[in-house]
Amino acid sequence: MTPSPLHRSDPPDLGPYRLVGRLAAGGMGRVYLAVHSVTGELAAVKTLLAQDEIGDADRQRFAREAALARRVPGRHTARLLDAAPEARRPWLATEYIPAPSLGELVARGGPVDAVTVAWLAAECATALTALHAAGVVHRDLKPQNILLPADGVKVIDFGISHATDLTRTRLTLGTLAYIAPEQARGEPATPAGDLYALGATLCTLATGRAPYPDIGDPIRLLGLVARGAVDTTGVPEPLLGLVSACLAADPADRPCPGELRERAEAMGRAGASRMPDRWAGIVLAYQQQGRELAEKHAGDPARGVEGPAYDEGPVHDADALYGKSPTYAENPLYTGTPSRRIAGLSPQGWRAAGSFAANCVGLGLFLLGGLAVLATVIAIVVVVATD
């Protein structure tokens, strides 16, 4: 996906990252392609969308997302680079992965064969093993949140993930067609819910659709999901048992990630596992675009020494916002210093004020000139009329 241009409402910088384009936007946040002002490293920088002052709950959510990303490093997740949940405009930066999501691959390249789905199932099961071992339930696993670079899947977007040892919630979140029946009923999310979501994702990869009819009514769909009334029509027989096991209505009947991986790998060994050409072309196009973006922005000079374009404020450790974890005590993540201010304004604020004053003076001179011209015309008309 080619980054779209920045808008006038977008900040030029977030922390040490210079924003160069938009990657994605949702109801609560926006993701930018950015370049580190010192290293030149590309990153995906996420920030909140808010008209008013950002509340403590949103900052806690941001701190939680960064903390969870820090807890589950590995080749199947996007690496967290930096974060500032206490900044005036909270942000977090992860490595930029130039790869399409499984959702985009299905939409553009169509569904794939059972052996390829089994390979992807084993990759996703490995990612879930790492997440659950760290005590994390993703809660929003779906094709759009699984990227596919050439070296294997990457699970992204922990925005509504919850660490099972840190929080309990009864909120139903996620995309309806991919949440487990117990989530649709408002029950607490568990690791078994991620297995159900993976089963729904595998159904989509094999058939091109989610395991529920597209009825266009979220209330009716929620009822179907709560009952586990799935439709696996079109899933090929070698894969159907695997998908059905994940989509079991009772969480206790679903396999654990390790069991799923073993079954999927056994299926993959039954045939030649390779990415279909129509998918490979999309993946390679993303890789090429990633190289071009890296070359374009490599070695870009820093924006100067006066600090970021927005006052980032003091940055604190996530423990103060979202409970203490030994991981963060040993690896402090949030550090920083406030921007310099003069008479209450940052250097950028003084520049903005000066620009506004200059514009006002220019407008005033323009109006005076117009009045002078008008007065001259009136005088000429009066003289002509008198003669």
C-alpha cells in the first residue's frame, strides 16, 4: 500500500520521528510512515485522533499497547521501537513492515489451496504460542491484522489486546465475524478465543469469505456469532477438520496453538507448500516499494536542534500508567525531556505566532490599499459629475 500524502492537520513530527505519509486510519487512531531524525530508520508511528484533551483512559490504553508489544518480541510480531504515551499527542513507533495483510491478499489474489492455508495456519499458531506464553490475548486476530512478508507472518495491532495477568474486561471488541461466541456474549476473552479467530481467518483464506453470511446487520450477525452458527461451506476436506476444530463453540474443545501447529505441519508435508504466484506478486511489489521508500529517505537530515514540531512534554515509564512488570523495570522504555519554552511558548509556537502577526499586517495593508483605490475612484466620479 502506497502511503498517502500528509494533510494540513497532520503533525510534521512525533517525538524523534519525521512523518512522511499516512499508512492507515481508523476510528480512534492514525498510523504514519515516519523516518527517525537521527538514524534514518523507517517506522510505522501510531497516534490517537482526538479533538479535545486526551484523557487518562486513552493514555493508559496506549501505554498498555506499547507494553504488550514489548512483552512479545519475536520474528512473528512487529518490533516496538519507541513510545511516549504521556506526550501531548501520545504515539508509539514499531518497525515498518512493507508487506500486505492476509485480508488484502485474499481480496486482490483470491483464496488459496489447502496446503498453503495449512502453512499459514502453522505460522499463525507459532505466533499465538509466543503471545500466550507471555500472558497476552490478542482479542482482534483477523486477516487484516496478519501481515505476510516473505519471511513468514507478522501479527500486528495490539490496540485492544489484553494481558491476562494485568486486566479483566467484559467488553466485546474486535471484528464481529472473527470473534469467538463467548466474546459475543460478553464473557471474558481467553487464549481459546484467539484460536477461534484463527479458525475464522483460515476459513477466509480457503473460501474468500468469513464463516458467517454477509447479512449487513450487525445485530443479527452478533446473534449468529454468539450461537457459533458458522458456515464452512467451501472449505476443502483436508482442511475442514482443522478449521472446524478451531471453530468449536465450546472453548474447551478447541486445540491449543501447539496442537494446531502440529496438525497444520502434518497437512503441509502432504503436498508442496508454496505461495501462489498471484499472492507472491503482491508480496514482491510491497518488498520493492519498501526498498524504494528506504532509499528515498535514507540519510535524510535531521530537522534541526530545536526539538519536535509539537511539544511532547515529559515522558514517563509505563509502569506509572499501567501496573508494574519486571520486564519494564529491567528495560526502561519511556525516556525523554520536555521541549524548550520561552514565555510559555515553544520555538514552534513563537514561529506560528510570528507568522499569524505577519499575515494580519499583510491583510491590513491590503485593505488600506483597497480603500485608497476606492476613494480615488469616488473623487474622480464626483469631479466628472460636477463638470
